[in-house]
Amino acid sequence: MALFNKKGKTTSDIIFDCMILVFCVLIFLIIAYPLYFVIIASVSDSTLVSTGKVLLYPKGFSLFGYSEIFKDSRIWVGYKNTIIYTLLGTFVNLLFTLPAAYVLSRQEFKARRFLMFIFVFTMFFNGGLIPTYLLMKDLNLTNNMWVFIIPFSVNVFNLIITRTFFESSLPKELFEAAQMDGCTHFQFFGKVALPLSKAVISVVGLYYLVGHWNDFFTGLIYIRDYSLQPLQIVLRDILISNQVFAEGAGSGGAAGGYAQRYADQIKYGVIIVSTLPILLVYPFIQKYFEKGVMIGSVKG
């Protein structure tokens, strides 16, 4: 009896719980410390950062890198464009993905297997970069904001996740009961299916949101007009220009050291500027992820 505490746990259970706690803390530190380091490095003297003297708190505190980033008018144009592309793109994605997933989840829809095969086929085979670029050019989507939205209206992976959720979480008896009250598929989808699907809408919506926010390749290939460039391309141009400046002044003694410190602070600041908005959005929908990660799992 001495081996048991008041809660009925043995000494081995307590030791095991302590080991799990220590392991979880270590995993958290491994994941969180790199982000924390980028934050303190962005406001620290880059010379101290490069020599390994900045580990737990900032040294040589300075906001010079951030002031140079936000002094560039291109930042605000890039932010505006990216916010528009992200919000409008996510809305269009959900507008097409949710109804398509619902239709493909209905067993009475005879063509669903064939259409699902067509969707899945595009995950493994595509035309390649050059044919895709020529197609976008023929559709007059190059140098056009709609190139960020229309060609990527539906992500097949997210479509499969949403379809699986509808199949596993909306029993056919629910529709049959609604049908007896005169409910059509359109009414059932809008008044029953969507309100019961907040988890999958939040998860898939966040996937689309992050995808649009981080979309670098589309702007790099299809956009030449600086007024249409997304934030990621703007930050890349700022980073490259300052890195070139640092390397060009590298042989100039004190000027070279100043330029390198300037470029390094820009580098760390750019990381924070580009990721902070998404990090601020995530906590508001994090509560849905516990259920969202179980979508498609086998229920016993």
C-alpha cells in the first residue's frame, strides 16, 4: 500500500508521468526556441548574434532593421496585395470546395467515384511549368491578380479531407429526417451540413489561408507589375538588395561591418514580418484542431 498515493498511482506511474512531462517540455523547447531566437536576433546587434553571444535575451537592442523594413513603401503595397489575395482566395476556395465535397460525399450521386478519380488524377499528373504558363498567358491571367485565385480554386487534398468529414459526420439518417420535412439538398447543405462542419471549415480554411499567405511561386512566375506583387516577393527583393549592399561594402572596413549588421537585422526582421500575421490568426481557430486532426480516422 505504501507504493500507492492518494490518487491510486504507483511509484512507477509517477516516474513515468515525470518522464513524459520532461519529454514534452524538451519537445516544446526544440520547437519554440528557433522562433524565439529569430525574434531576439532581429532586435540584437548582429555581431553578437553571429558570434553566439545572443542565446536567451537580446543584446545591443536596436529596432533599426524594422525601421528600415517599414520605411520601404513596397512593404505596405505587398501587405495590401497579400491580404486581398489571402482573404478573397480563401473565400473562393471554400465557396468551391465545400459544395463539391458535399456532392461527392452523397452515395446517391452515381458519378461521384468517376469525378473523384479525375480530381485525384491531377494530384499525380500535371502539365508542367511551361504549358501551365502558356495556358495562363492565353487566359490573360499573367500580370493579373486573379492568377492567385482562379487557377487554385480547389485543392484536391483539402477536398478529400472535407468529403471524408461529410461522409463520417453527417449520417444519411439525418438527411432522410430533414427530407421528410421537405428539405432539399441545397437547404440541407446550407442549414444543417455547414453549421455542423465548423471544425473542418476552420481546418481547411486555415490550410488555404496559410497557402495563399505564403504563395511565393505564383508571384515570381506570373507577375511582373510591382503594384501587384505579394508580400513574399517584396520581402525577397528587400532581402536580396540589402544582402548585395552588404557584400558590396564588405571590403570597406567599418562601412562593411555596418552594412553586414544592417543586412542581418533586415534578414531576421523579414522573417518576423512575414510570419507574425499567421501566428496571430492561429490561436483563434486552434480549438477546432483537436477535432479537425481526427478527420478521416477510423472510429471504433
